[in-house]
Amino acid sequence: MSDDRYLYISALQHYAYCPRQFALIHVEQAWEENYFTAHGQLLHERVDSKESETRKDMRFERSVALKSEKYKIKGRMDLLEVHLQDGKPVKYYPVEYKRGKPKKEDWDKVQLCAQVLCIEEMKDTQIQQAALFYWATRRRLVVDMDNNLRNKTIDYIEKSHEILSKSITPAPTSQKSRCKACSLIDLCEPDSMRVDHSEKYINSLFEDIP
């Protein structure tokens, strides 16, 4: 990574969803709020009290500031459960709160994994599991921090940094269904880019030339 700028952990979800969306927000500074983004912000405001408390052998730290020098990422996580033994931390268990229900894709898991990478670096520890709490189901989804998820997360981090350093905006995602729920669809205009036949038109001008 040649760029010294830090990448916000929350931005990884934008890249995982669509690299073009990521670039529109973080390179071109475009943003359109819709119901989903507004609702998500409201839910996080309820969680981010920044107050910590201790119950028996567990300390609950909220709105924890995170940073990784290695990966050049930073941000905040909703809840960090710290397991104590004789008053000293022996285990860290991150919990991230999300609106809606668990997703088939790994977008939320990638964000959680990035948080884990930060905590491991900051606390010089190893974390095997973390959790996502979904408001729609009121249940936690336990996520294993296996090598596949870690490698995918690191790959997304590196590619996001590359987009930032080169200030490039990729083409729209080929998965058209994602565009319908995107708050930037009017700015992105994905269909107009997908039907760009300029190259085909130019080539047709020379078809009859011997």
C-alpha cells in the first residue's frame, strides 16, 4: 500500500457491495441518504453510548475506537466484550450491531473481520470468533474468523486502498439487483454505462473499408 491515508472500516462494506459505489462515496465524495442508511444511523446512535460497565468477570466497552497501522484502517466498533480473569483481560469478543437480517453475502462479516484485525494488533491478541447482532431477529450470529474470511477482508482492504490512491472509479457491478437498493443509483446511472455502444459504433464505421 503506497497511500498513507487511512481507510474507514465502514467503507469496506461499500467496496464489498460494489467497488463503484465505494469510489463514488470515497473518491468523488458523492452521497445520497435513503431509508436504509438513515435507519442504520439511528440504530447505531442507540448503541454508541460510549459508556463501559463491568459485570462480574466481563467488561463491556461501547463505541470503541479502532486503528491498524499495518492495514491503514480505522473506525469504531459498537461493542467489545472483555473477559476478565483476576481483573485482567484474557479474551476479547467483538460485537457489531446491524439493521435487518443476516445476509447471504459476507459484507457484514468483512467489516467485522476488519475490526478484529485492528483489535488483534492493538491488544496483541488472537481472536477466533466475533458476532453480528441483527435488530430484525434480535439474535447474534457467531462468525468464525477463519483464513478464508481473513484473506477476503485483507484483499478488500488492499483493493480499496488502490482505488483511493489512484482516484479511479470502476465500472458498475455486473450484479444488477444490487443497483435497485443502492442510494447512489441516480448519481451512478449504471444502465447508461452498461449500454454504452460507442466502441461497437466506431468499429462499424470501418467494416466496409477494404
